[in-house]
Amino acid sequence: MSARLRLVIFDVDGTLVDSQGSILAAMQAAFARLDLPAPDRSAVLSIVGLSLDRAMQRLAPDLPASEHDALVNAYKQAYFDRRQTLGEGAAPLYPGAIEVLEALSHRDDMLLGVATGKSRRGLNAMLQAHGLEHVFVTRQVADDHPSKPHPSMILTAMAECGVQACDTVMIGDTSFDMEMAQAAGVAGIGVSWGYHAQTELHRARRIIDHFRDLPPALNDIWAETT
């Protein structure tokens, strides 16, 4: 009998790559473009993972929708310009990420996916820069879905891969990722190295402190559902 097929879905910013420098710089540039005071670091990091339209609504709730749209466009351009200047080295992979991703992607019983608030253009640029184009068989991005924590990204990834909720795990660093996992009926693993405090990851089934801890955490979760 063949092994059950499993699906592991990863968030990107704050989980796979440390992009806070680029995010903070682009957000500062976007607000400056509209002659608005930039939100502080903690406020910006608190919205990482949301789609940009939702993020701007939270960061500047008193602005009209037209200015939210202008902030989104200014942010996208500033982030793109920074990437063109500095390359994706400005957003490095977290320690141990490449080794664990490669090991998991070579398992016959496992598929890997992404669920991110990034645009498809931004995700593809990151994957290409880090040589990860071959790793993820399903890629869910903000262009095609409601913002996290809506479960659409996870549900679509499961449908594309033909994997059930009991065989799916979401890996992320924010409360939005864990809420999305819960809404989709899948287990969530929180990572302690990202942008939300561990206290905000209380919906996670496990919290890990290093990428090397991920394979045993996955095994533990699936042992509970076998």
C-alpha cells in the first residue's frame, strides 16, 4: 500500500525569508510618496501576511479608499525598485530553510506549497533568486485570493494537490497564518523567528524555534491523525 500523500504549505515573509528590511523601507517610501507620516516598525510588522489593500486599511484607517490604493501602488513600486537595486539578497532565507525544503521536496509522500500575501510577480522573483522554482507544486498568492486569514489559499492548494485537510499542515509566523489554518480545518505550525510574538500564535498545534525542528514536528502531527 502506498503512503498517504501529505501537503505542507509555507508562508513566505517572516517564515521562509527575512524580508523585514525591504518591507519597512518600501512602506516608508510609500507613505513619503503621499506626504504622510510612516507607521512605526511594530505597526508595519504586525500587518505582514495580509494582502496589501487590507494592510493599508489597518495602517491608515482614516484615509479614503483612493489613498489606500495609491499607497498600495507606491509600496509595490518601492519594493520592486529596491529588489532591482539590491537583489533578493536583501531578503535572505532563514538559516536551515534550504536544507529542510530540499529534503521534504524529495520525499515521495509529500508535496510542498506556498500561501503568501505577496503578488505572483514578487513570489516568482523570490523563488528564482533563491533557486526554489522546483520546490513548490502549488503557489497561492494575493492576486488570486481574499486576504489571510480567509481559508481560500489553503483550500485551493488542497484541491489542486488532491490532499485532505487531515494530511495538510500550514507553516507560518503570524496569527493570520494560524487563523487561516484553523479556518481551513488544517493543523498549523508556528515559527518563533518571524514577525508576530509567540503569544499571538496560540492557535498553532506546534511552535518551532529552528527549521531543523520542522520534520519531527510534522511527524508528530501526522502520528496523531493516522
